[in-house]
Amino acid sequence: MRDPDKQRFLNAVHHIEQTEIPLFEMEADIEVVNRMLGTDYPLATRSYDLPADQLVEWNRRMGSDMVY
């Protein structure tokens, strides 16, 4: 898995060609998040409402370049 790199995201925003595309997820099904993190959030929980440390960890495991 590649390391996160916010520059990939910024390059895309500024229309700068690059060899890789940026990865980021705005929201995921909470069941997927629960499986990835070993947590048990209620199904009504939105992934973007997770506590900051959990949101960052989820995005790190996903290989995201940015946390939204």
C-alpha cells in the first residue's frame, strides 16, 4: 500500500499531471468502517461523524491521501 500524500490531491485540484490519482473517501458504509476498525458503531452513524482519531485511522487504513 502506498503512503498518504496530500500533494497528489492538491496537484489534481490544480490540474497538474501526475502518475497517480489521489484517493479519498467522503463517506463509507458504517458496517465497512466497523469491520476495518473492529468497532461497533450503530448503523445510523455516518462515517464522517466518527471521533477524529477513528476517522484518521480509518482513512490511514484505506490508503487515503486526504481526510475530508
